[in-house]
Amino acid sequence: MRSLVVLSILALLSCPALAKKPSVKSMPPVVVMTVPQSGETAVDAKLKEIKVTFSKDMKTKEMWSFVQISKDTFPEVGEPKYVDKRTIVLPVTLQPGKTYIIWINSGKFNAFRDVDNHPAIPYLLVFETK
């Protein structure tokens, strides 16, 4: 357990944002809420949009990265739109009895960025429809 704590501290210390005094402004944004929530197993297939809320104000002009890992686990989607500076909605068509997997930023696909251009920490949204 102690070695995990040491490794966690070392990883934190190597974060470029910590080269200066850390603050909310200097840290990257994170996903604070999704609808549906990741891990839900009884999502209504009639749901028409996925909603993602970030911890900070985001660049909102065509800046998003909803990333698929496979065609079978990615919903049919429409054009994403921000409803405010922190929340984006993705119109979807879902099928019953399916598992959906969507990365919010992943690897080189990191267009979700705050107004200071920090890319959001990748977030894996996984849910199942009933």
C-alpha cells in the first residue's frame, strides 16, 4: 500500500500544471456529471441525448471529442451542442439491450478543452440500455 501512495505522489509531482502553484485555473477540466451516469445498466432506450458537464468553462465553438472504441458500442449520433459553457449534449438514437461505450477525450482526440486550452482528463462513459 505504501508503494502505491509513493507512486501516486510521484505521478502527481510530474504533472506539468504543478510546476507552478496549483489552482483550479491551472488544472485540467474533468467530467463532473453525465446523463446517463457511467455504470448504469437500465437506461431507457428512448433517451434522446447524452449530457456531459465539466468542472470548468469550456471552449464551445465546435470543440468536442466523443470517441468510439467500436462501431457496435457507439450510438447513432447527431450534432453535439453546448447548452452553456460547461455542458454539452449529444443527440443519440439508442437500441434496447445494448452496451454503449464512449470516451470523452482519448489520446490524440482531445478537443474537449477549457478556455485556457487545457485538454479535459479522459473519461470513459459506459452504460447499458434495458
